[in-house]
Amino acid sequence: MEIQGKIKKIDETKTYGSNDFRKREMVITTVEQYPQHILIEFIQDKTDLLDNFKVDQNVKISINIRGREWTNPEGEVKYFNSINGWRIENIEQTESQEMPPLPSEEAFEPTTDIDDKEHDDLPF
């Protein structure tokens, strides 16, 4: 799955436990009628992907949605969801690399010095 939006916040990488589990969180704001602030986690080696990004950039993030079941000490079952990012792209860079620049307005001006009868190259 993919999600697009503007980066609102990027946290520092945090390390947990004796096995040095690494996690880095970011928040993006979607661009729609009712913008949503979505928390996305990058874990282990994927935390480094955020080093090249900053707040206010428009990005496209490839994500996986994860769900967990947990039973609390009272025996009640709870469910938790997380959104894990595994790729991130700057939308502005992608668009500018794929689309060539538009010609100037003058390139679309009609030519007035052509005699229609002499330059008629239609086959009918």
C-alpha cells in the first residue's frame, strides 16, 4: 500500500531493549477535504531512510499495516494496529524527473505567414 502527504514531524531514532531494536516515527498530513495526521513507524535498518527528508516535504510512502493481539492481566483481549513504512519518495523530485519542462507560450502561437493553398499537405 502507499500513502501520500506532507511531512509534519520526524522524530529521532530510538533504541529499545538489549537487542538494540531501533524505531523512528514520523507524521504525515494527507491532502484531502479532511486532512488526516498519520503516524508511520520505520524500524531497524529502515530508520535510516528518513535521514534525507525534512518537514514540509511532499512524500509518497510504501507501507504495511500490522495488527497484534494482546491479553491484559485481567484476561481482556486487546488489539493494536501499526503502520510500518519501508520506502519513502519525494513527490516533487519524482514528478520533475518524469515530466519534461513545458515549452514557452510562444511555441503555441499560431503562425500567420503561411499561405494555406501552397502548404496544403493533406492527402484529400
